[in-house]
Amino acid sequence: MTPENLLQRPLATQKCTLGCPVLDRCLGGGIPCNSITELVAESGCGKTQLCLQLALSAQLPPSLGGLSASSLYIHTEFSFPSRRLHQLSHAFRSSHPLIFGNDPCDSIFVHAVYSADHLFDIMPKIESFLANPRTQFPVKLIVIDSIAALFRSDFENTPVELKRRSSLFFKISGKLKSLAKRFGLAVVVTNQVVDLVGPSEGLNGLKVGNLASLVSSGRRVCAALGLSWANCVNSRLFLSRNEEVVGEENGLVVDVNACGGDFVPRRTRRRLHVVFAPHLPESSCEFVITRERVFGVER
């Protein structure tokens, strides 16, 4: 291959499967390494569920879309959902009995962080852990669930505090990007949403990504932490949820009176949307959360 062809052909970036071919196709193969991917959603959409499944899927061999890797899972808001992880792990191990002799949960390392300053302070320890892992697999995935919790409560709405917050945005994201490139990591952070008040074109009239505005539970929302943080991530994915009445339009006739008068059967439909990503076009797909796993649905 000539030098000219090398310049024209971009280097392939390794990706980590989400554990579902439908979701992987929507994301061009999975979550990319060497960068930061953000999952934005309101509570109950499935951010943590996807992150847990991703941490399990990272242990798969590259031939199955994984990284043959361990994961570092940093949780910031609530206690770590170990019960749900074991639930997913049991089903995951049953699906791959020839690959996993040990419990996959043993390759997911969990650490609690309580503030943005705390996260920044432990970055040297994280780097040391990545450089000298005492694990069966090298660590190739870092999850921070959630980044918004670290910044939304510790800073007052004053110019000095907002400047300090922005400074920490860039320090933390810069260090995460540096680690991602040095160790070939996939870095995933979750973020919350706030109600969008103003023009429908996007955030304060500015379109951020492919979607003019994000809609979940019938509300127009936007990612928390503002435009400064949006510039700190490489890719942004949005998870939405909407309740719909199960009725004739869905192929099922419901007798409301037989259901007790006021009861109306409903179901939750969730979708994953690509808001912006340097390697992906605008796309979305529906997904379902069950006891065993998270999987995409083709309709």
C-alpha cells in the first residue's frame, strides 16, 4: 500500500459490542475505544442497564465484538446495583458457557466517587491501576455513572463557581481522553437531562447534534451541564422513553370498563438515538429491557 493510500484510509477504531447486534448496527459496531461516549437520558430510560451490560460484553473475545477486557465502573449517585449486575451476569454466562469459567462480575471493578474534585484527585490512581492491572484481563472500559451528579450539586450559580466548574469539565475530560488514547479504552459517561425552555431549534436556539430537540416522556429536554460539557465528549447518545396506551391502534382491543373503569393499559417504549458522533450518521432504534438483558428491536 502506498503512502498516499495510507493517508486516505482512516485507521479502524476498535469497538465494544453492547451485547446486541441490533444496537451494535445502530452504533456502527458498538462503543468506540480511544474516546468518550456519553449516554444522556432521564431516570428510568436504561442508562445504567446498558452500562452494566456493556461491562459484561467487554469481556467477550474480539471475535464476538468484545475487548477481552475488565472494566472499571465508577458510580456517583446511588449504591452500586450489584443485584441487577448479578442478574444480568447469570443470563450472560448462560449465553456463553464455553467462554466464562469464572463469574464475569469478578472482572468488573467498582469504585464510588462523591464529587468532581474527588474524581479528579483519583485520576493518578486510575492511571496507575490501568498501567499495572492485577487482573485476568487488562482494563479497557471505564464507566462513570453519572457525571452529572458530580457537578450539579457541588457548585453554586455564581460566575466564580461556574468558571471553576468549566475548568474541572476540561481537566477531567482531558485526562479521560488521554487515558483512552494511551490504553485504548472505551470511556462511557452517563448524564441526566433538564427541561428545555425556549426555542424548539435546540439548546438556547443552537442545534447541538442531529436532533433539534430531545423528547422523552412527552417533554422537550436537553442534556444537563450545558454546552461546555457537550464540547468535552466525542459522541452523545440519547435514550428516550414514552408511555403509550395499548389499544386498537396497536392491534389489541381493550375494554376499559372491564379493566375497572379508570385503568388504561400502557406500555413503555424506549429508543436509542445518535445525537452526534464523528463516525455515525443520524440514526435510532427501539430497545427493550428484560430481566435477562437489554436488546434492540427491529420494526
